[in-house]
Amino acid sequence: MSVPHPIPARHKGFNRAEIVDQNFVEFVQFWQGDVSRAPGDDEAVLPGSALDARGFRELLESQLISRHLDLMARVLRVQNKVFYTIGSSGHEGNAMVARLTRHTDPAFLHYRSGGFMAERFRKLPGMDPVMDSALSFAASKDDPASGGRHKVWGSKPLWVLPQTSTIASHLPKALGTAVAIEQARRIAHTLPIPDDSIAICSFGDASSNHATAQTAFNAAAWTAYQKLPAPVLFVCEDNGIGISVKTPGGWVANNFRHRPDLDYFYADGLDLAGGYADVQKAVEHCRRTRRPTFLHLGTTRVMGHAGTDFEIEWRSIEELVALEATDPLLRSAAIALASGLYDRDSLLNLYNDTRKRCFEAAEEADRRPRITTLADVMAPLAPYTPAAVRAEAERPANAVERERVFGGADKLPEKQPPRHLAIQIGQALHDLMAKYPESLLFGEDVAQKGGVYTVTKGLHKAFRNARVFNTLLDETMILGLAQGYANMGMLPLPEIQYLAYFHNACDQIRGEAASLQFFSNDQYRNPMLMRVASLGYQRGFGGHFHNDNSIAALRDIPGLVVGCPSRGDDAATMLRTLSALAKVDGRVTAFFEPIALYMTKDLYEPGDGQWQFAYPVEGEAMPLGEGRVYNEAADDLVIFTFGNGVPMSLRAARRIEAAQGWKVRVVDLRWLVPLNDGFIAAQAAGARRIMVVDEGRKSAGVGEGVITAIVEGGLGHLPLRRVVGADTFTPLAGAAFLVLPGDDDIVEAAAALV
């Protein structure tokens, strides 16, 4: 269907929103063509189309809502009534995807999804896409998606999980959600959505090139190659440009059409009558085959990337005019008129009525309250209900299941002699999985091998493939899977093999998992317990990638909880609390396991066995923020530390007492994020001298936070020394111990405090 080019002369003012608006009005006013007999509701809107007249009318209305929300945003942004101008103009055809899927199909959406959202709102009665969107644009506290924290496409009842301006970072968790839908039946878990649901994930052509997108496509194909179901519908909305960088013509089709185990479909997103059947084929294929499906949806972009993008500065008028001619609303107008469903007046009335509705909603939204206090901003970020968390942490597992898992009542861990850290972490994981039948443990080498340090040994035998399984070697996807399982009501226990490998995938926690409660106003949560083999001091297995002592990347992630035990009994009670935080408050939690302490049995002398401890009985849990204090009455010197620093400090304390005659207290922080400032200040309050032993790096280490808590607690006058790692990567072999603090460093620092 041909669409005449708009008149170039009207571009003199270069207000793209006004031009696009005027184009539609003039196109309708001057339209000439043959008019068919208006079809009945259930008849094809045009001969040969798979779209019926009723569907066309509703899709057209959704397209117009999306367009006028864009136009409204451009107008009212300059009046400070709207705070977001990345629009959906040219992408309104994604409404077809919404119509052909269900409101119980979890959706992870591209920011140009106004048409999709307007159409999905039809799935439930009594919902208003215009007012809800206007509240979000206006950053109103009444915004039902984020509570005014960000303009997001999101809805709890419509299963649209909020994304911010993501660049492909949502693809791994969309695939993870699809895998989780299928995993549920293998572990007899009741899903919050129908069993045959699919996950929908939309993104732009430019985003399809991102490494995070590619990892999702690869993992989807890897899954399908093994005949495992992964019903994800990847929707690439190809408008040919990323902000100002053009996508080479034909690139998306050439790149994805022939990928094995990623089933490719193309649909024209600019033409409702022509594209509908192809969208339908892709959706039905994904739902029926349960295979990852790639829908290449042709779109365009008829205004700049956002309100601040003045395209005339980098595009010619001729190019802009040609782009405007591809506007899908002009095509929809032509279909509306040619089919006889509308005449010029009725179509313009609908257009103008929609405009009025959007502007009235925006004015009303502007009158609604906005967030005005820091407490309101942070309210959904890190919910914590201590009494409920403690009760959950102390709740025992099913006794019969525990006996099955451990092989009999006489083999329960609390009946065994004291053990070292690795053994007790493994025992605690057996306990957690016996307690939570919806829990899943996964990562690289965790199943039959039992992990590279045998920490997960025996779990695969006890819980089999459905609950303990190996993943592909891709930390981004491991954490994407974790989010997917969490979305479907499971308790994921992902393992990151080494801390250095976490940095490859950090944004899955920083930008995605930890932000979901904030951007959904706590309507959606990503409960998980991420285990990370961490820190330095390994002997015989060195180098940076196996001795990474940098935790700065986790310390500033809002809402994240990080615990780091130094001994086995603490590991067990900490794991109970971390899992309870995930279950009760939906928290994203991380458990740092000091690799060098995994097999440590002795403290002062070889064979003394003083770093082995009895397994804590059920019902015993470690409160969030509670440290462990050794020699509590001592006040000559108080040493704050964690992880490997704890046994080091205890050994050094003996030498300091012998050399200086001081009584030394050692404080194991145990909880690294958030630091318990009150506990730290209280422990420092009675001290004559203070030392901070931080095995991390000098810059951005935990020690900085400890010293800040001491100073802000009014104790900055006390003599203080910090023993800390150097600002360098860890080298191989014995050179590693030149950059990490050791016993001698602690003793020397104490001497300097004399």
C-alpha cells in the first residue's frame, strides 16, 4: 500500500512532533482511494488479511494511544509536567504481539513499547493505559508501575516486569524465565501463570549486537540443541538505527535467519493487515514447540531517539521526509479508510479524541503528588522484616526429608564431629534444599563433580538433575537463569565459580536483579542466594582470576546483601538467614566463600584442629548485621576484620599480647554489605587503639567503610591503623603474598600504634 511523501516545505521549523502529527491529519484529509464495503467484526479487514475488523479497530486505537502519549510527552516536557521523551513512534506495530499473546505471558519490554502496553491493557477489564502511562510519565507517586521512581513500562496484573532504559540486559532473565516455566513441572512447582505460557522479550536492532543479547541467543540455542524447552519469543524491533548509528541494511535478517536452534520469523510491523499473520505464526510456533523463537519485526522511527535528539543536525531533510512516509499510522489510516470501517471525519474524530484523552490524563497526572522524601524513594529498595526473617531462618526442614538427604538419622550433620568450612557449607546447602523444595542449585561444574572445590559434593546425588545441574560456561546467563527462576516463585542458588568471574556479569545483579524491587515499587522481586568462591591466599593455585580480592563492585549495589563467613558454623547459620531474606523479603543476597579457608582445620599450630567447629543445630540462625567477637573484654587493641583476616588476626593477637602485653579483641564483621555501622561504633567505643585488617584492596575496600563508621560514631580521635591489600592484581605463586596482608603485617602495625 503506497503512502505519499509529506510536503518537504513543512520542515522549515523542524519540530518533528508537530510534523508527524500534521502528516497524519493531512494524510486523512486528502486521502483518495477506493472504499470497500465495511467488513463485519469477524471478517477480514482487507481481503486476504488474517486480521479481522474488530481486531483492526482495537489495534488502531492502541496505536493512536501510543502515538499521542509520545506527542503529549514532547509538548509537556518543556513545561516540566513530563520527565521522559523516549517514544514509541514508528514501533506501534508491536501492539500485534500484545494482541496475539496473553496477559499471563511474562513480558520484558523494549522502551518503545507503547503500542504493546496499550493493547495488553485490553486483556483485563477496568484498566486504563492512558492514565497509568500518564502517571508514569509525570513521575507521580500514584504511578502503578514504579510509584514515580522511573518512567517504565510495567504492570503487575498484566505480567509486564518493569525495565528501565535497558540495552539488552533484560534478555538473559527473559530466557531464564522461559526455562523456569518448563523447569517447574520437573520439580512439581506450582507456577503463578499457566503452564503453557511463553516469555516475551523485545529489543531494538542495535541492541541485538550487544554482548548481553548475544549471550542470551547463544544460551537459548544451547538449550534447544539439547532438546530442552525454552519458550522465549525474542522480538527484535528493527527500525534500522540506534540513536544515530545506522544498522547495515539486511544485517538483522542475515545475522539471525539461519541460526540453528533459534527459529526465525519476519513480520512487517508497519502494516497491521499484512503483518498480523506472520506475528501470529511466530507466537503460535513458540507456544506449540516450546522452542526459542526470533521474531524480526520491521519498524521505523519517525521522530528522534528522544526529545533532545535534533535529527536535522545529522540527517538530511530528504531522508527525514522519506522516513515519515513509512509511518505505520499512515498505513493504518489507509487501511481504515480503504476498508470502509472509517470515513475521514470519523477517523479524525478518533485521532483528536485520543489526543484530548492523553493530554487530559497528563494534566491530571501533573496534579497528583510526587515523591518528596528520601524515605519514600528508598522504601521498596531493601525491605527487611527482622522478626519474620528470623522465624523463617529458624524454621526447621522436614525431618523425614532431612534424614533421606543425609542418609539416616545417625548421619545428620549436627551429630558429626567438628568440621571445616567446605564440609559445613555443603551440609548447610543440603539442609536448605531439603527445607525448600522449590530451590535450585546450578552453575559451572556443580553437579556430578561437586564443584571445583567439592563444596557441592553429594547434592546432585541427593536431588538429581531437576534441582542440581550444570550450566554453560557463562556467568551472565547463570545470573539470568537465577532471575528467571525467581520470577516464577523458585529459590535459585546460583554459583559463580570465582569472584573474578562475577565481574563479567555484574550488571545482571547491579542493573537488573537488585533494581527490580525499586523500579516495580516492590511489586516484583528477584529473591536469590548467589554463592561466590572468593578472595585470596590460595597456595598452589594462584593468579588474579583465582585470588580476586576486589569486592568494590558489590559494595555499592543498592539493596544487595553480602555475607562472608570465616568458619563453618557461621557459614551454616548465615546461609539460613540469607535464604530467609530471599524468601521473606525478596532480597538479592550474596554469600562469599573464602577459598583459602575451605579446607583449613588448624588455627595456631598444625594439627590443633581449632578452626573446625560443630554444625549448628536447626533453629540457630545468624541475625543480619551481627558480628562475632573474640576476647570481648579486651580493650587495648580492637581489630576489625572478616574472612581470611579472622584467623590471621587471631594468630597475630597472640604475638601482640606477647610483645606488647596488650589484650586484643578481634571482631569478625561477617556481614560486608550493608555494614552494621552501629555495631562497629559500639565495638570501637571502649577501645584504646583500633586496627582494620582488610584483605581487599586499599582503594574501595571494606576497610574504608569500617573507618567511616568509626569516625562518624565520634571515635575518630582513637589511634588507628589499616592493614590492607595493595592496589594491584594478584600475581602468581609466592609473589601473591607480597600484595596481600599477612600475620606479620598485623604485628608490625600494632607496633606502630605503641
